[in-house]
Amino acid sequence: MRSRFSAFALGLPEYLLSSWDPSTRPEELTLDDTIEWRRLFISDTTAGGPGDDRGWVSFTAIGRGPDGRFEQAERSVFRRGPDGHWRYVDGEER
């Protein structure tokens, strides 16, 4: 989760796509360069340990855009791929 937040903050769509599960990954991703991502707060994690194939992360990301400060709160699902790497599947806004 932290690496994906950093990729949003640094404007790295290639990393975001590579860390996205193929079952839900879009063909392309265009980031909004008017958004400045500032902070990430992880409030909860469920599963996602060495013996798990799925994990959930609840977080709030703080950003600033043309209209000022905003928060994005989500509960994201991650799945461990066959290569052992975790990939983002989808999320539900909170």
C-alpha cells in the first residue's frame, strides 16, 4: 500500500499498473498532475501475512488539488500473485 501511495505521489503510472492485479487492471492509467499527494494513514490491516493469499488495508490518503485539501478513505483488497508479489485488486470508498 505504501509503495502504491508513493507511486501516486511521484507520478509513476507504470509502477501502479505493474502492482495492479491483472483481473482488474485498466489498460492504461493517466494520473492527474494537479493533485499533490501528501500523507498516508493506514488505519487497519486484515490478513496479508506470510500464509495468506489475500489481504485488506484501510487507509486515508491526504492530497491537495486545485480546490484545496482533500481526503480519500478506502478499504483496499490485495492478492498475492503466483510470483509471490502483492497486487491491488480493488477498493471500496469509506
